Amino acid sequence: MEKSINTIRFLGLDMINKANSGHPGIVLGAAGTVYELFTKHLNANPEQPLWFNRDRFFLAAGHGSALLYATLHLSGYNLSIEELKDFRQLGSKTPGHPEYGHTPGVDSTTGPLGQGMAMAIGNALAESYLSATFNKAGLNVVDHYTYALCGDGDLQEGITMEAMALAGRYNLNKLIVLFDSNDIQLDGPVHLATNENIKQKVESMNWNYLLIGEPNDLSGLNEAIKRAKRSDKPTFIEVKSIIGFGSKNQGTSKTHGAPIGKEETDLMRKKLNHHYQEFEIPEGVYEDFKNTFVKRGKDLYHTWEETLKAYKKHYPENYQELMSIINNEINIDFETVIPQEEKVNEATRVTIGKLISTLSPYSKAMIGGSADLTSSTKVKGINGDFDVNNRTGRNINFGVREHAMAGIINGMILHNLKAFSGGFFIFSDYMKPAIRIASLMNIPSTFIFTHDSVAVGEDGPTHEPIEQLTMFRAMPNINVFRPANANEVKHAFRFALEAKQTPNIIVLTRQNINVNYQISYKDFLKGAYSIYEEENFESTFLATGSEVELAYNAAIELKEKHGIIVRVVSMPSRELFLKQPQKYQQQILPKAKPVIAVEMGSTMGWYQFASTVYGIDDFGRSGKGEEVQEYFGFSKEKLVSFYLENKDNL
């Protein structure tokens, strides 16, 4: 055992020393904790790293990546010694912080503190929902634990406290958090930043609290995890450790984020009786992991396969539904279930509410909710509220916890659910770090936002988004949809549900919008298309969302009253449009004719497509929605006047 733990420690140190970069403190201090978890408790199969019913391990303290990579290598994952030697090097499988989908055995991207904790809680919530939905007597096809390893930094992030409060509220008892409690953070002792009683804090949130008071007390940790598994609450195990254990600067922040160096590492090898060369694996260590973690995982995997066969035989319909989730498929005939509208006048937030209610019965993967705004966003899951006594409820009451909501959604998506969140677009500011993580992980999280412009009205500038569209459009690997009417909302939501990669943001209105055109899903996927044009048009209004109707009405008036032909293009998704062939892009936005972008938000970014931008580069105002729009020039009359006054200079 001690030989294996020291092998983890020194593999980690060797990786960090070779890279001359990394975080040795947690590697040395938490190696025993991770060893005990993997060899005694964690159920996973390195030959099937994406096994649906595996235990998940979230390294919330993502700076400890060397600790994780060393353990994964010894545990039999497809991560070679050569990859360990390339730690933090360009193109390696061992990047500076763990990256989901990049390294076998890594269950989530972590590094920005707090994100891993929220995702772990989302994963545990997903397990709770799925097990209640699919398990039958004697046939538990979804039955696993979620573990997280966190540090003081995670616990000081607001997202962690938000998410932990929700986990306690829902009694997510198959969630076990290991707190690497070493009383040190980067700037010095933890007491410089906080003096809270963590036991009282977590217990007040309805968590089970256990303490391992002595560093490296592995038998105590083993018993604590066993107790945690018997609890009816989520469990928080505080494991007292020594940062940089065994080094000359142990117990100080000097070991947190700087390599210890080869000379000091060699002295430590002697001190800890680890007489092996760099990257050398002592005899018996691979066998230790093979006879514990690997054997247990393979046996449980094969048992699960047999359980799944029996489940298929006795519950064929449930089996098919479960397999669609496992395979990340959505089997809905969208054209039949949600046909396009010919004439409707409603806010696009109302449309999304109808869509969720209509489509959810067709897929048990659909689950979500809003951040205490359901009556306004209309984003609400079906089958009642998810709760202690209703684990199959598909509406999650996130409370006013936008950041945790986004992280929890990511954790549920990592468990193959089609999870969605709802909130006011202005509060996407609180969610941006988690949305960025979704983009980094390349997972199809769905973030629905309403109240998308200054048309919010009376709530004023604090609630009126201006720069948020630009912010998310600047983010790599994400699709931002701003649909113009009910038909485009249907297509955008369909796209999000069918997505297997890439997160999607759908931005919706508070105010009503008329449907004045239909568009096929095939054409919608082009990202932009003409919705009104005649021969010999002299320019193009390029618009999104509610401004498409505004541009359409202005174009009609320009023609009828002034004999001017202006084409109107709706662009629900820049990202999809930019993936089209250049020929199509030129056809929709010909360079030979002026393009006027019309959107109630920041003008930044629109000059990529337009010669002139009719937008808002100021904060909003408080007043009736129509009056605020008029104030900023977003009325048919003002847009027409702007065009007539500037037509010769467009």
C-alpha cells in the first residue's frame, strides 16, 4: 500500500519536475486519499471508460491533475508513461488541468474552482433521477456513486455553496465529497481568508459531516466512506492532510504551485524509502491496482451487462428508452409533433414553454428548470418538481442560484441527459464561467434565456441586456440562437435537443412577435436566409429575434410609401451561417449591396457582416417596453427614417 501511494506521489513529482510546471502540494498531500478511493471504493472499468453505470470522480481541485494522471496510469487506463512524461506539453493527453474527452478516465474538465463541485452535484442529481425512473425490483440498471475531491479554494467559491445547498435540499445521498483540508492556500494559511466552521456550515445545508483528523489515516477514511454510503444525505468528509507532505516546505504555500525540483525530490525518495528512478514503477504496484480497482470494475461491469440483458427481456420499452439515453439519442418526429405555425402572435418565451411541455413526454432525457423565474421564463420540466419524495419529477427548482444551475446542468449533461436551464438573459453574466466550461468540454448543454433586450421595459437597465449577445458570440465552440418567431424557436430547440456536441444558447423575448413566414428546418440550419425580397433590391436589413419583424415592417413601408426595395434576412445563428459555403454566404449577404444590421444590443461584432449597424451601445432605460424601444429608435417609423436619411451613405 505505502509503495503504491509513494509511486503516485513520485510519478506526480517527476511529471511536474520534467515540465518545470505544476502543483506538487496536492499530489503529495492527497495521494493516500485518492489511492484509498480507487483501490477500495471507486467502481469503474478502464477498458470501458465511458461505462454508463460507473462511479464518477470529479477532481474539483483541477490543479491536482498530475495526481489524477498518475493514478489513472496505474489503474490501467490508456495513458502511457510517455504521456505522463509529456505532462503540460502541447498536444499531450496530460494537459495542465483535466480535460473531458481528451484524457481517458477524466470525467469532467476542471480547473476553475467550484465548477467541478457543481458538476458533481449535477451528476448525482442525474443518477438519482435516472435510478428512480428506470430501476425495477432486482434490476438496478442505474446505481452508482459520485465522488469529488475538493480543496479550500473550491469551498470559497460561491458556486460551490450554491450547489451544495441544493444537494442538501434534495438529499443526494449517493454523493460523497472528499475535502483535502490542509489549512493552506496560495496566499498563505486559510485563516487569513476565512474563519468559518465548515462542520456547522455543511450540516446546516443538510449534509452528513465526517472528519478524518489525522493525515494519511487511510483506515479511518475507508470507514468514513463506508458510513457515507449508508447515509440518507450527501456526505462531506473532511480529510486533514499536509500540503507538500514529505518535502522540506511541507505545510506551507510554497509547495502549492511551484515544482519542488529534482534535487529535493531525490532527497524525498530517500526520506520516504522510495528507492526508484524517475518514472520507474516498482514491482507489485501495477498488480496492486489490477487486483483491486481493475478487477472490481471489470466484474461489476460484466454483472451490469447481465442485469441489462435481463432488463431488456422483462422491460423492453424501458430498455429502449434507457438505451436512447445511453447512446445520447433523441427519437422524436419533430415535423409531426411540433408543426410550424401559420399565424400566431406570442412571445418566444411562451413558445419555449409550450415546446417543453409538448416534447418532454417523448423523451425521459428531458429535464430542467429555472432559477426561481419559471412563471416568467416558462422554462419548466414536466412530471412535477424533482424532490425527495418525487425523484422522477422533471422540474428542478434551482432557486436564485444561476451559477450553480449552469454547472449542475453541465453535470447532468455529462450523464447523457438533455438538461436545460432557464433564466433572464441579463443574469447570464452569473453563468458565463460554467457555460464556458460546457464549450471547453464540447457537451450539448442547453441554456435558455428570456427577456432578451431593452424591451424588458420597466425593470430598467439592471435587467436589460446589451453586451451579452456579443459576449457569447465571441466564445468559441458554442451556438447562440436568437430566433425571430415561434417557428424559429421550434427549430432552435430541436437543434439543441438533437445536438451531441457543442452547447447551445437560445435567447427569447418577453414581448409578443407575429409569425409572418415559415422556414424549413433544412434552411434554418443554414443560420441565415432571406425572409422577404423582391428583384432589384437595393440593400438588406440583417436582423435577429424581435427585430426581424421590425425590419420586415420597415421594408414593407419603404416599398409601399417610397418605392424602395429592401431585402430582409433573418440570422438566428451566426455560428451556423459561418459554417456555410462562401457561395451561400455571398448569396445571402452580397458585398455589392449595403447591409444594415438591426439588433437591440451592442453593435460590436456586426461589422463582420454589415456596412452599417443599427444597435445600442448604451445601457437601457426604465419605462414601458414600447417606449424604451422607441427611445432607442427601434420602431418602424424610426428605422424607416434612419434609412431614408442615410441611404446615400450606407
